[in-house]
Amino acid sequence: MATSRSSSGRPGPGGRRAPGSQGGQKPRTGQGGTSFQGGKGASGRGPAKGSATKGGAAKGGAAKGGAAKGGAKGGSSRGAGQERGPRPFASSEKSARRMPATPYRLPHRKRRPKNPPVDRLDQHDPDGVRLQKLMAQAGVASRRVCEEMIEAGRVQVNGETITELGIRVDPDTVEIHVDGVRVQLDENLVYYAFNKPEGVLSTMEDPEGRPCVADYLNQQKNERVFHVGRLDVETEGLLLLTNDGELTNRLTHPSYEVPKTYLVQVRGPMEKGVGAAMKAGIELEDGTASVDSFRLVDSTPGHLLVEVVLHSGRNRIVRRLFDAVGHPVEKLVRTEVGPIRIGDQRQGTVRRLSRTEVGHLLASVGM
């Protein structure tokens, strides 16, 4: 029966070696020598104090040329159970970086709500034209912008505000207003601004052959238009031409009081209080007449330039008013009729009004 030895070389009970003994353990070789895994007990033949050889690691098992001071030159000798430092991704970080079970998808774009049925609206005509299409054809804006106007409540159809898309209307009978301005849908109606020169008659023809409005309508001879109101032969400025009979009646009727603006050149100087007297009213042979506003624009030695606004449409009313206050008119120019201005339009020319101008002109007389 084999006998075992203790750590001191003596055999132990059962023939086994005591734990920590040198026998049966293989030495681990470091960079600077050989160290043993054993603890206190080392072979009696080796040097004491840590059981390190001459070239081994003193006081802790570190090799002489190894990592004695914090592992210099990478020569430290680790034990079998010693960890090698933190790994780049710990288990907690792995769980945090784990991808979701379902693939990530972008949120859906909000879909445009379906239009409610419009059959219940009084203005809806199933056989008509879509409202936004009709507005776009009339030159209000693009169809998309017209849709936004409808949804914003800016469009009225026959006096009723429409906020729902899909409504159809009859273009021959419907009245459409955008922001209170009427949209002209009849393409057969035309509107022109004529800057009448001095010496031209406000008529379409003259038996005596004198210059008249028709002489300046070379491009519009195929259109039958007529002038709105009159300017005497000596007066220059804005004269409206159209084939819209309803508009003409309203512009010339006194009850609608459409303002007209004139620039008047008279002899100066002018006494104080003349403007106030003209605002209060001047008695003429056919009744009292007054101006809505009186403003001095410019003055030169011996001459004054005055701007007056009035809504009366009586014959030669401006000339008669200035005659009554002792300042006969030397030159008279009409610059505005309602919202339409002559601006920098050359004298003797005819221009077609824009859709915006037509809309404001119709709105000024309640159309």
C-alpha cells in the first residue's frame, strides 16, 4: 500500500499529498523566472520567503523582469482565477443595445379626412361644376389654393359661406364672392379703362367727324362696349368702358354714391375758407352741390393744383363749383372712379382691367 507525504515531505494518511504541496504541480514560467501556484508550503530545498527562486518573483510571486510595478512591459503573471479586465460589452450593455423585436417603421402621414356629403347643401347642383374648378378658371388662384380658401370659410356662394369641398354649382346662375369681392364668371363681359385726351368726345361716334372714344378702340372693334358716364370735351382722364349693363347702371346712379377723384388747376392765390365752403355745400342753379374732400396738392406763382373727391354725377359739376367760388378751372383731369385708378397709363390708351380690379369695382356697387 502506497504511502502519502505531507507538505514537509512526510507521507500523509491515505497515501495522498496534502493540499498546497509542491508535488504534482507544474511550475508556470513568467518572463523573468518561474513561480509556483502553491501557498506557504514549498519544498524544503527551495529558498524561503515566498518560495521564489533567485530569478523569480520576490514577495508576491512577480518575476524580476516582469510586471512588478503595475505590470510594466506587459510581463505580469496572472493566477488561474484572476480576471483579465472588463470586456467591451457587458451583459447589461448587450441588453440595452438589443434591437426591438419588431422592425422600426416611420409613423404614417396624416391622411386627409374624407369630405362629408354635400348633397344636403342648398347651393349644391349635382350637374354643375366643382366650385374650386370654377374659381380657378375665373383666375382667382390655382385649384389647390382655391380649395384652401373654401376650407378657410372665405368663399360665399349666393350669400352662403361654404367650407366643404366637393360642392358643384351652376356657372350660369351662381354668384361667388371671395373675401367679399365678387368673382366675374361671365367671359363675355369685358371691362376697360380709357385715358381720354383733351378734345375727344365721350361718345362712340360723332356725325360731324370729331374725335370720339371709338377712334381709340382699334383692337376692340369686334366687341360692342359703351362708356360709363361722360367727361366733357375739355376734361381729360379716366373713362370706363364695358358691356356690363348692370354695372353701368349702378355706377351712374346717384344712390350708389361712387366717389370720383379730380385734379383741378386754377388761378391762385386762393382765399382761406374756400375748401370748407365747398365741403359745406355751394348753391348752384340746379341745387346745392358739395365735395367730399378738398386738398391742396401744389402751388406755383399764379397757379394752384387742388384734389377734390365727390360722388355727384351732374353735368360739369366740378367746373361749376369752382366758378361759383371765383376760381375758374384752367385744367381738369379725372384720376379715379371708385377703386379704379388711371395711374401711369399713357394718355389716349385703352387697357383691360384685371380680374382683381373688376372684383373691387363690382363690390363697390354691391354686385
